[in-house]
Amino acid sequence: MMRIAVVGAGWAGCVAALTLARRGHALTVFEAARIAGGRARRVEHNGRTFDNGQHLLLGAYQRTLAVIASLHGRDDESALQRLPLLLQTAPRLRHEILVRAPALPAPLHLLVALACARGLTISERAATLRWAGLVLRGKSPVDESWTVAELIAAQPAAARDLLWSPLCVAALNTPAESASATVFVEVLRRSFNGSTENSSLVVPRADLTELLPAPALREVATLGGELCLGAPVESVSRAGPAGASVRVAGVERRFDAAIIATGPQHVARLLPWDTSGLATNLASLRYEPISTLHFEFAYVFPGVDPAVPMLMLDGNPGQWLFWHRLPNGHQRASVVISAHHREEPEAAITAATLAQLQRSYQLPAPIWQRLITEKRATYACTPVQRRLLQALPAQIGCIYFAGDWCVPELPATLESAVLSGERAVARLQGDFDA
């Protein structure tokens, strides 16, 4: 049994801690915040609870769904709602699209969905269908330096604007003009090749903290792990030829190994002694923000279909809309503005977003509203930054790294965070066994 410190209780850190605890190691989990989950967590404000952002899972998130299933057991269906692939615009937009996947084997279900897509002409559907077929089968070359805009340049304008560019922003949180084509194609292939379930939409029914981080940490504690929430770590250093030292509140604590599972922007602060170039390179990363505006209404009004978990907006300013029916009978609209660098005051953004919703729905005045902005929601998933992350070390001595930035073949998603936690444990265990 090893004594291991896990620094950070986001999704990567919680999965790493859970995996280690299940293998019988002695754990201490350090987290600066008092609520676990990192950038995908529950927020509590004035008696209300809501997520700091909207995270729609895909069936292709196999490791994430497997960990959630292991935590919730038979209650898995109460935690997650699985729906067929559906891409639909909100009502009364100037340009509308509807792509619905039938119950057919993959990738035939996608090809039929594109062939029958509403909002595209017959010629636009045919061109989109040919392109998607070539990309999914690997028949269309993709250069590592290409952006998504370059990848889809030959597609009809309607397909670019209504389908591929919005999907790029949703999956990579990076505009098509700068997003990595290689990563985007990998997401498409994982989602639409293999099982039909890979492209299903998986909607969390529990809040993001209760979906995975909180039950994971409860199990860690049950297995004897020590949880230190609200305990910011000052530094992590190597302790001799083997081991790591974690400094908290001015006190050094020794461990056999440590896993740093924080956002990349925190690594340089935690490793001031590092000479490998890791901290310097991570400090150079550029980020993309995500803003989420929550509006709560006093009653459920007509025109909202609970079977449609996500609707596309026109981008002025919101891009995606999520409707939630609350236990108290109220209805909440959550609008996401991804990969933006807007400088307007909060009141201006909120008013513009509410006006955007009112163009599609006859809304009463909201009884409550809240804007949440993660300025560093994800690193910008560009070709240059992907190559930079690929070249970084996965560990320095007995200090291992986890976080969505450690899986550069995928964008910064919950799945990449979960994978990174499991991979960090696999490297640590391999070194220990050796």
C-alpha cells in the first residue's frame, strides 16, 4: 500500500482518488474549494443550486459513463437520461435545422439523419453526406496543422454555419477558424463509428457534483481516505529520490507519490522549482471562456419539449439553450455562450440573452437570473496548442499529472478528465509494481 496525495478534486482528481482507493492505497485528497467538481460542479447561491455550466454527455464518453454507473449502481437511470441524437434549432429563428438520428446501426444512422436533414437543400444534404462518409471512414486526409474551418471549407455554407461550426464550438469550445481539425475528426469518429449508442445524448438528472465527484469522494472516505476540502495546496515538490512533499498551510506532508489534478494554469504555481519546461509551457496556454445564464420562471409554459434536451440558438449572443423543469414546478432556461471574449457589462449580456429567448418564446418576466462565467473554462483547442500538450511529460519523478489537458487527442471534456485520472493511476501503479 502506498501513501498518495491527490491535489485537486475536479473530475480528474476524483476519478484518480477513487481508482486508487479501490486498489487499497492510503489517500489524502486536497481541494481548495469546499464543493468538489472543479469546472463542472454545483453552485449554491441564495438558496438555489445550479451547475456552473451545462455539460451534455455523449454515449461515446465510455469511461465517464462507466465510472458513473459504478457509483450509482441501479440508480444509474435516475442520474442520467439517454436520448437519441437530435440537433434542433429553437423556434422562429431565421435559419432552422433539424437532424434526427433513426434507430439504425452506426454510422448508417448518421448518414440517414443527414440525408433527411431539414433546413438543407437536396444538393446541400448530398454534399454533406459525401463529406461525412469520407471523414468517418478515414478516406479524407486531415493535416495536423488544419483548422476546422479549413477542413469544412468545401462544404456548402448552410452546412458549415448550421451544422459543423456549431458542433465544433460545442465539442471543442473553440471557434472553427482556430480549432484543431484533427481533434474534431477524432470526436466525430468516436461519436458516429462503432455503436449507435456512442452518438446518443446523455443528460445529467443530478447536479454535476452529485453525478460523480461527491459520490466518488464519499466512497474514498468510506475506504479510509482523508478528504481535505477548503485546503489550498501551496506547493508540491519532490522529496528525495522517491516520494513527494505537499505543503498546506505552511506544513509539509510527505507521501510516496502525488497526483496533481488541477487546471494547467495552477501547475506553475504548484511547481515553482520545475526546470523541465512543463510549467513554463503550461503558463503559455491560451484559454476559451464559457458563460452560462440561468433564468428561472414561475411556471412551465407551452412550447417547451422535455424530450429535447438542447436547442441551438442564433449566436446573438447565446449558442445553446437547455430547459429544466424544477421540483418546485418552476422552469429554468440555461443559455450557453461558448468561446467568447465579450466585454459588455453583466447587465447588458443578460438583457441581450433574455431578448434572444423572447424572439423564440413568449416568456414571462423571470423571477430569478444568474450569470456564471468561467474565464478559463477550457484551453483553446488549436493545432499549435495540441502539439504543445502532446510534447509535455506525464510525470516528474513521483509527481504525476491528471486533467483534461493531459489527453490532447480529445478536447477538454469530462471524458478527457476521467481518462486522465485513470491514466495517471496506471502510470503510478506501473512504476510502483516495477
